Amino acid sequence: MVRGIQFLLLYYFVTLINACSLPSSGEGVDIVFINGGIYLSNESHAWAEAIGVHDGAIVMIGSNNDIKELIGSETNIIDLQDKMLLPSFHDGHAHIEYGGRDKLGCGINGRSSDISIRQQLNNCATNLDHRIDGWVTGGGWELYDFPDGAPSSEMLDEIFGDRPVFLSDAFGHNAWVNSKAMELAGINSTTVDPPNGTIVRDINTGKPLGTLRESAMDIILKVLPELTVEKQYESLLLGIKEANKFGITAFIEPGVDHALASLYKNLEDNEDLNARVMLALSPISELPGSVGPELFELLAEREQYRGKFINPDSVKVYIDGVIETRTSTLLKPYNDGSNFLPFYKQEELELLFQKLDKMKVQIHTHAIGDGAIRNALDAYEYAFLENGPNNNRHLIVHLQLIENKDHSRFGELSVAANFQCLWCYPDPYIGYAEDAVGKDRVERFYPVRSLQKAGAMLVGGSDWNVTSLNPLEAIETAIRRQDPYTDNGPTLGKNEEVDLYTALDMYTRNAAYVMRLEDKTGTIEVGKRADLIVLDRNLFNIPTTEISEAKVLLTLMDGKEVFSLL
């Protein structure tokens, strides 16, 4: 969109908020931004040229001329020089603590060759920082880097010797372990697969290969030493710092137990929490099977974690796994005739949702397969019919395969559709998916535009540390449905592209709404908090293929600089 058309939509506010929040004469407000393309992210998709910020709030929106009256001797004047300013990003589903922990641990970059993986592992083997009481931990490896998505313990044994190793994959649904780790956990040829989990074995001997899927990872996790409180604190700080670098100042952390909730509260008490956080609670982290009495004990005690920037009024419920490893629940079987049972019986799920809904907490549901999504929607409908309409702002996250008949139910039941839009292209996992469910079903993956047309509220999230935390990469992918790291390539899903306005809404005002922050953030309005970002270019003035290349230059949270390249 050319600049002349943009400023036909210019919003000029010359109304100040309550005068008591303004400085005394001569000092001026804290910050003014001038000469910018300031995108307000409201329903009108309006723009402005200048804004003023004071005491963490937006106090004026208007033109360069309007803003002059707010400039004083103490005012920081930031000349945007036609850069883009907009509300900061909100991530509807991000494992920030895990992401920070990965940055402390042994990280394996995706799309790696065998040589590259060996080099990365060798670097970890010489770095004691990656160890927890003798264990080597970390992750990030991709299923497609190994035959059948099942790495063997041999490489880890060769590089790490007698040091136990546990490396989760980028999905977070698989683990790569060495022989020593399996020995310590008691995993051998006679070990029975746990419910909802698989120990990958040699087809001839039955010997465990070194790959554990889903709940089989728990066998190792039970003997893996915990990080010290100090290291956990450091990892969470690193995760939030990474979020701020990408312009994120608000997110939903899914699968939060007492320990992680306490960690967040400690950060806030120490004034180290540079983000607004909704905690989606679960007493045993994000693992399945976590909705017993312990969940309601955690909910009953959640007030101790509430804070200025922390909202604990959400619950994580995990219904299925992932399609690529055939651990998602489908309406029709996988191509090999198998299917995966959901983690909960439908009657139990409906009663659970009804009980949680009545408590006025948000239900944050992991559902990927069309069968699991149908189960979740049925449970939401049961709660709706039993309790009546409310404002709990429930959501389903991931939404890989959705039956067409269920599209309209999201709007009808006021259930937000939380997509990870960076997955909306034929990535290297597409072969696994096609083997599992066939090309026809793959072409129906992530129907973002269809759900928008059916009346659903769309929300964006990263699922970091599974994939990149950068919202701009996801936004470009939502628009193009192509690999954001190239300028061309195959697309996924006919007519499922959305426009830039829609994609930005998903990561600003829509996500703010489901986080119950719409009175504070998500749009630029007089009286709202100054959670703002500056980009090095105007996204509306560049080719779509360049959106992922844009850089965040400045991030403000509550008017405070939390990241800057300016």
C-alpha cells in the first residue's frame, strides 16, 4: 500500500488522558515518536504519524504538529524516519522457559546434515555448561534428519561415552537418548511401552534404538536430575529476552506447574519480568494425563501467582500427539489402518470442560488431528449447554487437520483458533504427513482462511521452542503459504492464504483479547499501555517475501525499553 493511501486513513487524536498522568510544564512526556508509519492495529486498520508516551501509557495519537505540545526538556524524541511502529506482538502459545533452557543446553539446529549434527554434538561434549549433574541435555533435532525419524544411540554413545544424554526433538514429542541414559532409566529389550508412548526398537532384535516417543520420554525424565533453581531462573530470563528481541511482550505459557508458576512470580517480584504472561496451568507440566485432582489443587492455589503482569486463569489440556508420528486422533484411520486413541474418554473430557468452564478459567486445548479437534469442540459444546454462554475465551491450539463440518463451530462456540502459522507450508515434514494420511488430507492442513470465513477468531502462536519464535516469519508464511526462507516454492492448502491485516491481527489485538489484555494492549489507543515495537521497514510497502527479513529495532513494554538496536 502506498504512503498516500495509508495516510488517507490517518487517525488524529488530540485528546490527552487524565492530566494527572502528564508531567509538569516544561518537562514534557517521556517519549514521542514522530515521522512514522504508525499502524494502530484497530478494526479500522488506521494509521497515524506521531504518538506520545508517558508513565508507561499512550497519551496522544496524532500528527507531528499535534505532538509538539508534549515535547519538553526531558522528552526522548524518536524520529522514525518512515520506519513502522505498531503494537508489540503477542504469542498465543510459547514454551518460553523451555526455549530459554534450550539456549542453556545442547542445541541441535534443524535442517542439519549428519556432519553438522556430529559437529554440534562434539561442541556440546566439550562444554560443561550443557550438563546437569553429569547429564547432557538439550534438543532441537528434526525427525527428517534421520531415517524413519528415529536416531540411534550409537552416535551419542560414540561422542559422549558414559555420560547420559537426553535430547528432545524440535516437536517436543520425541527424545534421542544414549545407552547410558537408558541403562539408568531401566530401559531394555523387555521394557513394555507405556500407555500413549513408544520405545522405538530394532525390528529384528527388539533392542531399544535410542528414540522415545510421547509418554515413553517420561521413563527418562523420572531419573533426569532437575535444573537448580538458579539455572531455571537464568533459563527463563533468557527465554523472555529472546521474546523481547522479536518484539514479543505478551504470551501464553502452556503447561505450567507449581515450580514454573513460582519461577514467574519470583521474576516479577524481582522486577525481572519484561512480559505479560497468561499461565496455562497443568500440575505435571504439559504432559498428557494431567487433569486429575492435582489440577484442581493447583487451581485452588493459583492466587499466589497472580501479579501485575501474570494471569493464572488458564488451564492446559493435552488431547493427542502429532500426525507425523501417528499419535494424533483422526476421524478416519491413517493410511496403514491404524488410529490413535485420545488421551481421555469423551465423557470424562466433557465433564472436565464443564467443571473448568464453570470455574471461569480459560481452557487451552492441544488438538491436532480432526478426531481430537472434534472431541474438543464436543466438550466445549457440552460445557456451553450445561453452563450457558460466558466470556472465558477458550481456545484450541495447533489445528493441523479439521473436518470441514467443524469450521463453523469455532465461531458458534466462541472458541478461538490458535494457529502456528510458520507450519502453513510444505516443510520437510510433509513427506511424513503424506505417508501417514495421504496428499488429499495434507492439502487441508491448517485451514486459516476457511476458519476466518466461517467466523472464527484467529490467534497466532509460535510453539517455541518447537519452531522459531519470530512472529514475522509466521506472518509471512500465513500470507504466502510457502517457505518463508525462500522466495518461491510449493504452497500448502488452496485458497488458505490470509492478508497482512489479518496476520497482524492474529499476533496483536486478537491474541491480546484471548489473553484478557484488550483493555491494556493489542492496539494503539490513548490510555492503553505503551507496549510497542519499531520495525526497520513498513511491512505494507515491501514485497511479501521480505516480511520475514524485517528486523525489530525497538521493543517497549509498559513504556520501558526491553530491547533496542536504535
